[in-house]
Amino acid sequence: MQRRFVPAICLMLLAALAQPLFSATKRVLVYTRNYTPDGEGYVHDNLADSVVAIRKMGAEHGFEVEHSDDPAIFTSPKLKSFSVIVFASTNNEAFANDAQRAAFQAYIRGGGGFVGIHSATGSEREWEWYWKMIGGSFDYHPPFQKFTVRVADASHPATKGLPSSFEWEDEFYFQKHMNPGVKPLLVADPAQLKDSKRAERPANPFGNAVPLSWYHVFEGGRVYYIALGHKKESYQNPLLLQQILGGIEWAMGRDR
């Protein structure tokens, strides 16, 4: 009887080992919450366009995309099913309570990927951990204008194949509480800007090369951020889309 039982156990173990530990299909959450208690926070008109663009990326590059602006998703068991969370021009209060903040923090510490687009650094302005995770906290931007962007690192999937420099029209973001550990991908010299507030600019650990996109590994999670993307029309521009796609794929572990 014992000899018949042992092979049965072995077969059960082999069957279990043959099952994949994780789903082969990558899933991405695009989160777009914009909220302030007084209702006066700025809401970008690019939200729908960014969701459409990322859904198209998913269809073409083999990952599923879900969109939400409900913070309750951060305390849902399904949070673990996402390989990457994208904060697409979120602003002000990303979460409704500390339980949701703790769930997001646990997601990053558990190796989850994160991508922040444009005003994502304007989210959670009072939470120091969030500043460190995303890389900085939005301070201000000069008037909308054209400026020259330089690629600081062309080896990353988000910047591979880009021209060494290019002209771009957008809001030029200055960040406070910059994390000096981030690795800049795009930079620009602020001397080129028309800016009446230049004397009030926050300290920048990177000198005259102000980072406009960067990445780092933070407490176990892969984090990518790009400050460009104010205009909704930009989400049809291959130059921006390539960078967002590269950031998402890097954050989910698809190093090309």
C-alpha cells in the first residue's frame, strides 16, 4: 500500500510544479484620479487620450490594460494581478485613506512596477515616501513653451533610438524634494526658458541639467517617470508614446 501511495504523491508534486507560478499575461492598471477636498484641483484634459494610447500599446505589445480612477482598487485583492501601475496625469490626492496608501506601498515593496506620467509628481504632495518613490514633488512650471530636450541615457528601453536631442512644446516641470538617487533619462537646461520665477526655482541636485524623465529601483519596485505629456495631442506623437511604452515594459521587467 505504501509503494502505491508514494508514486501518487510524486505525480501530484510534478503536476503542481508544471503549473506557472504567475500568469504569463501581463496586466497594467492605468490610474487617473484627480481630487482635492475643496474640488479646486486642476484636472488635465489628456486623461482619456492617455488611456486610449496605453490600451493601444497593450493590444500591440501583449499586455492587458485596465483603467480606474477609484482609489478603492488599492485595497482590492486584484491589485496583486497588475505588473505595472501607471499614474497618468494624476493630481493632488491619489488615495482616500491611509489603508490605500499602505496597500500601494506594499505593492511597490513587493516588486511591483510603477510609471508616472506628467502631473503624477503633483499627487500626494504631503507624503514624503511618495516623493522619494516617484523621484520628486511638483513645484511649478513656467508658461507653456518650446524647449530643447537632451537624452542623457540612450541605453534605457524608454530612450533607445531617440535622437540625441529634440525640440518639444510642453510644461517644463520643476520638482522639489528631488531624490538624488534617480537616474536621469531626459534633461534640459533651464537657461533657455522664458520664466519670471527663475529666482524661486527649487534646488536641483543635478545642476543645470534638470531631469524631465528618470528611472530607479525603489524599495524593490521598478519606477519610471516622464514629466512631458501635458497636451492631449501628445498622446498621438510617436516620440512620447515610445518613451511611455519603454517605461511600462521596463517597469514590468521586459528589458529589451
